Amino acid sequence: MTDTPEIAPPADDEAWASALRAGLDEYELAEDDLSLLDQTEVTPEAGPSLANPVLAVIGRPNVGKSTLVNRILGRREAVVQDTPGVTRDRVSYPAEWVGREFTVVDTGGWEVDVAGIDARVAQQAEVAVELADAVILVVDATVGTTDTDEQVVRMLRRSGRPVVLAANKVDGPAQEADASALWGLGLGEPYGISALHGRGVGDLLDAALAVLPETSARGELRPDGPRRVALVGRPNVGKSSLLNQLVGSERVVVDDVAGTTRDPVDELVMLGDEPWVLVDTAGIRRRVHQTSGADYYASLRTQAAIEKAEVAVLLLDASAPLTSQDVRVIGQTVDAGRALVLAFNKWDLTDADRRALLEREIEQDLVQVQWAPRVNISARTGWHADRLAPALSRALAGWDTRVPTGRLNAFLGQLVAAHPHPVRGGKQPRILFATQAATRPPRIVLFTNGFLDPGYRRFVERRLRETFGFEGTPIRLGVRVKEKRRR
């Protein structure tokens, strides 16, 4: 395992940070602000927590999924409203039942034949199923089985995940017959529950935990295991050839026909002196909601593979112009918060003129990931493949980087003094205090007395990288605007 890089602060940095922290007492601070400021340990946003088994709660819109999640958690976390489509993204929460810890995932409503944002919501629900060890399907017992429910059941059967059926809105014995009618879905016993009142939820959870493994078979990010690498890129760029080259055998099928690989393929490989788990993925052809059939599910599995990895190696064809698909895969990796290495394949096929053009394309199209390590390789011959492991290690070191609060505030104090935020509307926003809330990826929260322009945020991020490294990792830069207490 890579040790977390720690930048030791000078003694006066701690005093400076304490003074700035004391100054925050003049401002209105919410409960979560105080919790963040009192945090003594920085936890990874991704990684060890995924070793717990994952239970996804899915169903069509407005059947009570978020209400059930809140009931499982024993507190109001998920937003609930009597309107379909309130939940859009999938959200994970740590949960516990009869002494067993697991992760519960709330999802948006799954629908068929939808477009725009609704299609993306359905896609997120399907990715949640891919990442889950078991699924609770919530159906509204008072409405009965709908065409959408039957489509969901077909999708779940394709996934192969164990499913527990929750017949929601069974508020009393009078509705038990409604629940019994759901045997027709073919998923076994429907558990009649009332997510709102808690009726029957205990029996439902007992059934769900009976099919959940002790540890997740899906989230392989574990503190004591090999680092996990996703090989991603558009079709026919050389991902399978690179995996075969690193393994030393024909582990996966390679063909000139784009799209040969559909399912992610895992392989334990020794790179240098360390074991790594490499995952070969299907090439992403176009936007997920524009694909269909096998390509559609291949794209979903590729996104799930990225989210189960710690670092992604994006293979780019150095001999051909960069494409929108290349940029889109970068966006997927950054949005997932994973470390990133750019591998320019087929370097042996590029001449001096093409390399000059490539540099201009990189400056223009990949400006948002200038921080990613770059390696030039030939997957076919193995040329410079040995440079991949050091680049991966550098990216993961940046992903794990932790900057102490004292050092961070001393740096920002000097930065703001030398380069203050421009005046906007007669006011000059100022950074009051900063703290690193998480690693994997690094998440830094800035407490300010006004909104920071996007350009100034990018300036702060660029200077953070220049000072502390963060090579190979996205940075989550959050801003919390605070007002002074009224006297």
C-alpha cells in the first residue's frame, strides 16, 4: 500500500490556523460546519468503506424508496417529497442492522423509454445495481404491478443480483391482499411494509441481510488489497492488447473490430515489485443514453468498473486526432473522483509532424487534466510499458495526499494577501478558513464571506497543485459562504 503523503507544518502555521479558526466564531456556522471543523481525522471518500456489502434500493418513481432508506438509517437523510423524480443521483449511506454494517444506496426512479435527465436518472439506477451485492425492489402495493415494474424485474434478472421484494404502503392488515398479488412478479415472497410507519421493515431487512455477503464482492477497494486499475478508452484503442502485454499471455480477445470487449475483465498483474488488479473494459462509443442493446450495458459496466477502481489509465491513440469520446471518458473518471494516468498508445506509429499536432491537441482539448501523468507506450510491442507502474504510483500518491490544516491555512493566507479576490458589487470576498475534509480524492472546503468567482477558484486550485503536488488526482474544492452573526 502507498503511505499517505503528509506535509509537515512549521510550528507557527498551527498558531496561524488557530487564530483563523477563532475568527470563524463571529460567523453563523451550521451543525455540519462545526462537525467538519472539529474533525480530527481525514477519511477517504472512496475505498475501505466499499468493503461493506452494498444494498441498492430501486424501483419506479414515487414508490417510497427514499422513505424506506430513511427508515433503514433511522434518521432523515434522503430527501422525501410527494412528487416523482425528487431523487436523481444515487446516494450511498453507511447503515447497520442487528450488529451488521452495510452500505445502502438510494436511487432515482427507474423508467423505460425516457429521454433527457430522466434517462440519466434511470442510468444511475442501473449503475447502482451493477455496483450492488443485493437489491431491494420497492413496489407500490396499492397500485399493483405496472409495465415499468415488470421491466425493472427483467433488468434485475439480467444483472444476476439477489433481489428482495418490498411491497410498500401496506399500512395495515387490510392491505395484505395487495401485497400478496405481487407474487406474480416471480421474485419470491413480497414483504408487506410501510416505509412511512416502519411496519414490516425489520422482516424485510432480515431477508436482505440473509442474501448479502459478509464483505462486498463488488467494491474491491480495500486497504489491504492490491491497487485497482481500470483500463478505459474508446473502442479499438488498444486496451486489451495492453492487458495481454502486461499479463504476458492472450488473456482477452483482441481483434481489429471495435467493440470486441463487452464485459470488464479482471487480472492480477505484477508491475515492478507490486501486485495490481487491472480491469479491461469495453470501449465507450458515444453517450450512454444514445446506445442500445449490448453496447448500452457494456457502457454501464464500464462506468461501474471506473467507480470500483482507484485509478484509471485512459488509453489514447497517439497516431490519430483526439475525439469527443476521449474527452467524455476523462469526464467520467474525474466525476467519479478517481486518479488518472494518460497513456498515449501506438507511439511507434507517430512521426514528428503528428507529435507536434498532438501537443497542440493536448493543450486545447485536455487542458482540464494537465495534472495527469503522461506515458507514451506501444501496447502491441510493450515499448515503455514499464513506465506505467511509476506513473500509477505517482497518481495514487496524489489521490492519497493530506495537507495539514495549519500548513493549508498558512499557504492560503499568503496567497490571498498577494492575490486578493477582485471586488464584485462593492464587496471583496475573502477566504476565512480552509480544511481538507477527505482524501481519495482530496476534498478541500473553503469558508468564505462571499461567493468566489469560478476563475478565482481555478486559480486557487492551480496554486494548490503547484505547492502541494496533487499529481494525477482531481481536487474537490468546496466553498461555504458564511455571514457574520447579528449582534
